[in-house]
Amino acid sequence: MIVHQVFFWLHQPEKDLNAVLEGCKAIAQAVSVKSYAIGKPAATEKREVIDDSYDIALMVNFESIEDHDQYQVDPIHLKFIKDHKEKWASVKIYDFEV
Amino acid sequence: MIVHQVFFWLHQPEKDLNAVLEGCKAIAQAVSVKSYAIGKPAATEKREVIDDSYDIALMVNFESIEDHDQYQVDPIHLKFIKDHKEKWASVKIYDFEV
């Protein structure tokens, strides 16, 4: 399985968080998505090794690299980027195979 | 659910990768762990937003913050840290609630 783990930092989370969260939910309809989860920083104890500075964690799971690649060009994914890309200041992605 | 997403960068991955991977597998036996997955960087297309510089991705899922906190002091987790901490150069953690 390929885990596509995305973290978003928004310019104005107080204004845009819900809109981007709704956009993340729409992504699940992309045909090659196996499963997904949307998260926000948890209230675990603060430690130096923890990065809790992001606003949204989006985890999207795929059966294969090919399914991941199909997702990258899926109209639903492209619409998400088009609709919301101006709202995020930065994004960091970790793709790992389990 | 609490996702405890850990990335490890090893000093000598060519020497120590398998030992740390085996240590990660042992973690699943900690009583408060709901589920877990161990990964390595996937061969997705390189992009500026992707960090694929780590050696191991360890995702551990808990039902609650309390279960996460119990894990932090579980003897199995403490043994993992004791046995392997000299092998990693750095670790980064994202805890998020889904």
C-alpha cells in the first residue's frame, strides 16, 4: 500500500480551515483512492521532536504507485488544488510504501 | 483516533535499517496500540513538496490520547528506544486526530 501523507499550513486558518477540510473530504471520491483520513494536530504532550505547526493532515492510501499517479491527474484532485491552493502557505508530503 | 506518525533518519541506514525495522515491528505488541504500519519512502515522482529523505516511516494508531500516553511509557516502547536510539540521527513526529 502507498500512504500519501500530506500536511498543510494555511495562510489564514481561522478563515479557511473549514473550506479546505471540505475540499479534502471531496478527494475521497477520486477513483483510485483506497481509503483516506483527515486530521488536525492532536493534543499530545508537546515535545521537541513533534511538529504540530500544521493545520491539516490529509492521509490518502492507494493500492499502488499507479493508483497514486492516477490520483495526481484525477479531475477531483485537480479541482481541489485549483479551488484551494491560494489558501495554503506551504505543503509537505511524505509518500511511503507499507 | 490518534495517528502517531514518526519518521526516522538513521546514521547508517545501510547497516542498521533492518534492526530498526524489526524494532518497529515489536512496538505493535504494546497494549494500547490499535494498529500500526511500517513504511519506507515510496517510488513516487520526485517533487519539491515531497520529503523522501527519511529511512523509516512508523505509523501507530491509538483510540485516544490516553492510549497514546500509555504507549509512551509502555516497557515495549521504552525498550525500542533504548535498543535503537543511538542508530537514528533524527526523528520527527506528527500526532494528529482524525
